[in-house]
Amino acid sequence: MSSIFVINRSDKKLKDGYAGVFYDFLPNQVVEVPLEVAQHVFGYGIENKEPFLARLGWVKTANELDEGLARLSKWEFHTEKPKKNDSLSPIVEPVPLRPVRAAGGKVLSAA
């Protein structure tokens, strides 16, 4: 049984399940689910998404299909676990060094 890593990039949470096991898909959280769950809930790997969007309640008529597909496009599906901070640039900005002060600077003393 293979796993799919699902990331909810929308601002709304979703709770759904398959075979008596429920999953909470919170915004910007990685959730590992079996392949069968991703297929059942989101139609992962299936071309016609309409029945899955209707089951989720994201579309009620065929006229709303574009909105439902737009909502589904905010979800990410990965076959390997995404690394944390994957979106950060691998290039580190150079930080200038502090200037070296010459010896013999002014000394302050308590009066």
C-alpha cells in the first residue's frame, strides 16, 4: 500500500474519511494518507473530478465545476514527504563583516 502526502493550501479545513478512518486536513499541514484515501476523497489519479467535487460539496451543478476545480487546485499531492521549508531559497544572502577598528581609540573613564 503506497502513501500520498496531501497539503491543504486553502484557508478552509476539511475532515473526511474512508473505511471508517477520518483525516483532518488543516491549512498548510502535510497529511499522509493511503493512496485509496486520496483517490476516494479527491479523485487523485482519476481524470473526471466531478463526482468527487460533488461528494465534497464543492459543486452542486455542472455550472459550478470551474469553481470546484479552482478550489481543488489549492491542494497539493506528493508521492514523497515534502521537506520543511521547501519553499525557502537555497541561496544564503551574504552578510557584510563588521569594520575593523584601528587600535588607540578613545577611552572613556568614569569621573
